[in-house]
Amino acid sequence: MARAVRAGQRLLAAVLAAALLGAGAAACTTPDTDPRTAVSDAWPADAVVYHVFVDRFADGDALDTQVGGEPREPGAATTGPDPANVPGDPDDPGYAQALTAPMGGDLAGLHERLDHIVATGANTLWLSPVTPGPGYHGYHPTDLTGVEPRFGDLDTLRTLVADAQQRGLRVIHDLVLNHTSDQHPWFVAARADCAGSPYVAYYRFRSCPNDYAAFANLPELPQLDLDHPPLRTVVVDEVLPFWLDDIGVDGFRLDHVEGPSRDLWRTLRAELDQRWPGTLLLGEVWASQPIIDTYADVLDAATAFPLRERFVAVFAGRGDVRALAHPVAALLDEQGHRRPDTPRPATFLSSHDQSRFAHEAGGDPRRVTLAYTAVLTLPGLPVIYYGDEVGLRQSDALPADADHADRWFREPMPWDPDDWDHDVLEAVGELARLRTTSPALHDDAETRLLVGDGPTLVVERLAADGSERLLVALNATDDDTLVTLADLDVELAAADDVEVVHGPDHTLDPGREALTLRLGAWEAVVVRLPAATTVGR
């Protein structure tokens, strides 16, 4: 019933949004409606994901500032029960320590900032874990079917999900099943009664109470035994219905997929396909591509860690584009379609576990924009990490050998527009809306790499039904470059048929005998060709 209600809500949202938005147009506002995403009926083939780290995104009690509020008085404690008054300024002496504890982001703040997420062009919202637990980040759960009070309550979460969907945003929740906190009632009860507690079998004890398997060998994160039938029943009959029926999410990002057994994931996949068809599963598989490929039968998509390193090498450094073109080509079959024996690559530049791309790129907004052009036009499931769209960099204050290095990848979202790079935001929004509304950029489109060496990458994307053809050209160098379409065996009936859909108009040079794309340093262009155009094979 809940799935049917959500489907009706989405249909209503689509009808309303269609009235507001033309294909490829930016989201807009009328006096009586909220902004909505550009509408497509192809989800998740058209999905563009916006990843929110809830504690660091927005505070419902202080919407006009970034989380953290006012800096503490000198000498005051930097952590405590009141996260609304922790240092939010990198220049504050307590800032580095504050980043290891709650800083005050919550569901109410996120709800009030949904319009910003719409403005990025994304149509899918990935929530970091909001389940109860001692960690600010949510990855140490003490309950798999609740909401951490710091973030809000169940009604706040339900309202957030429903209102996001009303705006055309699907919602996926970060589900942690590999382990719990050692403060979880199951684990506490198991250690208190090793001989009699049924919860002993919920965990991978070697010898109760103190010898057990733990994630990353951290004693505070005991691993669950999800092959234990009673525990698996809890997951299937309690955890999944809670999130999919009660809360109403559209899918999950699965934390540490390599931990539980394949049998567990096959069971979940089968249950989802039978009881909640259409549920998206995005898995974290931090491994080489051959290992990622082995999860194709259970995951719709997997985090593309190998590709992320190539994006950084090419666009943040001075790498040859072959470093990216070759692995992308390896994910395609001979017809240019994504191979069915590999999960869809969830492509990203920054994450809560890896450094900010803008930091890697030395703060150069041209490189940020160019890299996001690649992410949003190449095959995959593109993910925008909160703050990247406004050029957020990380503070460079932590010694290399310090612990909690990931704190610098999770700094507060800035809400003062003066701190934003508006050119980056405009470009990301335009590209993301192009992705969601252009059949040639959807997951089922054909992809051909026409140029992929040196500093230049040129890709053809053709819609599955042949209705649209796009060329994407990227220049990853400090020098200008020319791309002559005749050299790519592009046969045009008339130069006027070529339309620049992203990039400066000057890139299209019709004044030459052969139509040429003129790219400046670290510049990209996307052009639409007549669908019937012949491109050399």
C-alpha cells in the first residue's frame, strides 16, 4: 500500500513539474509551488544523486549559517551535549576537534534546504545514516529502525522523504548492516549473558564476551552474523519494511558490501524484487574492478572507486585522458552499451571517505567544472557530494599522521552565498538537468569514445531509441585545442544543425570549411547533432 501511495505522489509531482519545466529547463518557482526537479520517467536510468552528510549539512535552528553556530569562547570545551555551539570556523582553535563530534546538522535543516538540492539538478537524494548511535556520522548504529534524536524524529523523517519526493527527488538511505555499535542492545545483552542470550548468535563471537570479529578491527564495531536465520528474518521482515513502507525511501546505499556473505545480498535482492520492485541498491564495494564486477547479480550500482582515482589523476593533475578513457571503455560492450556483467559504476569526485576534489585540484574551479562535466556525461550513476557544487574545499590543517583524517572530508556546508563559486554551481546544475532530461545521457544510451588520448576526450552518446545524439568534448590542458568534426567522420547536412547545449557559444566555429569545436584551457562543450547524423565507425 505504501509503495502504491508513493507511486501516486510521484505521478502528481511529475504532472505538476511537467507544467513548470520544459525538457532540459532549469527548475523554477511559482508563488504557490516549491521548486521541482526536471522531470523524466526514466529513473533510475536518468538518476543524478546528491549525497548529504546530515550532521554537516544544515541546522534547522540556524538556517542562515553553516552548522556549528558561533565559535565557543576561548578555553571552552570543544565537545559536549550542545552541538549548536561548537566551532564552525577553521580559524577557531577548537575546530579540528569539533569535527570529530556532532556539529548540529539535522533533518529539519535538510528539509528547509531541499530547494538547494533541486537547484543542483539532482533528482535523487542520498541520506547518510540517520539511525540512532553514538557517532556523529551514523555508521555506529544502536538501532536499525529508528532515528537518532539529534537528527529529529520519525515524523520529521517521513515528512522530509515525502516532501523530497513531491519535488521529484527520489530518496535512498545509507543502510549499515555489516556491524553495529557495541552499545547496541543486542550486543550488550549478548555480553551480559553469554550462555543464555539469543543475541550471542547475532554476532561473530569467537569466545563470548570479549573475543569477536569487528569491522576494521575496531572493538566498538562488532560484526553481525547475517547468515544466522533469526537475524536475517529481522532484516527482511522488520528493517526493510520500516524503510520502504513506513519511511517510504526508494532505495539504499549499502555500507561495506564486502562484509556480509553473498547469500545475504542475494536474499535481500530476491526479497526486494518480489516485494518492493524498483528499489535501487547502490553498494559500497571498495575494491578493484574485477571484484566489483562479481556483485552484478545483487547490486544495481557500485561505488566506482577505481574510476574516481582516474578522474583525480586526469582532471586534478596533468594525466593523459587515456587513464580515464581506457577503464570507461572496458565497462562497455562492442555496441557501446554498459556490460550486464558489472554493476553500474556510481561515479564521484569527492566523498565522506576521500578528499575533496577541489582540494586535490588546488581550488581551480575550471578543473572542478571540467571533472563534473565528465562525471555527468559519461556512463554511470553520477553522484554529487554536498558542497562540491559550490566549490567547497577542505581545510588543510590536519597533520598527515593524525587520526580521523576523514573529518576534513566532512566539513560544514557553507550557506553564505558569498562563499560559493556560482560559476561552478551554474555549470553543475545545467549539466545535471541535461543528464536527467537527455535520453542520450541515460544509462541505456550507447557510448563511443571518439578521441581519448593526450589532453582531449571526445565522446558520442546516442539515445537507445535513436532520438538524440550528443557529442561531449573535454580539454584537460592549459592550452587551447581544436576538435574538427570532419576528423571524427561526422557527416553533417548543415552546420546550422549543430546546437551547443553546454559550454560557451564561441566553441562552435562555423567559419571554417570543416565545422570545429574550439576549446579553451580546461574547458568542455556538449553539442547536439541531428539524430540522423552519420558518425564514422
